Amino acid sequence: MSTKIKMGNDEFILYIRKWHPECKTITSQLGKSIWLWLDANGATKCQPKSKHSYWDKSDKVNKDMLPADATQFEFDRDLLPQLYDYLDSLGLQ
């Protein structure tokens, strides 16, 4: 039985930036790619508007690093291995 999890695309982008520091894809494009993947795999947005990410005042927040705002998603935990494989593929682009 799968349970639901709530996570934001800021967390996924942080993962990419941490483990793939050579990734040159801008933050907004990573966010869009992640959303498209999640949507295609049954995720839903938790609220209509993005909310400030945990680190929105950090000097790392910019188009090349981390988002100031993030969309939160709800999806089955069973998707996490596939999602992180996808995040790794984005990080290698």
C-alpha cells in the first residue's frame, strides 16, 4: 500500500544542485521539467500558488541555483526512486 507524500520542487532542485554542481540548467527550467514529470506520474499541486521556499533569503537564491518560491506537490511515495532517477538525469544535462 502506497502512502502520499508532500514535497516541493525546491527540495528537488536542491538535490540536483547538491549532487550535480556542474548542472547549468537554470532553476525555472528545472522546475518546469520536474513539474511535467510529476504531472505525468499522477502528482497534484497542493495549492494554487507557489510559496516561499525555506531558504528564500539565502544568497544562493537566483536563476542559476535555488528558487525563491516553490510549488508543493502530493504524490505516492512509491514514485520516489523513479523521481530521483529522473532528477539525476536532469542534473547530468
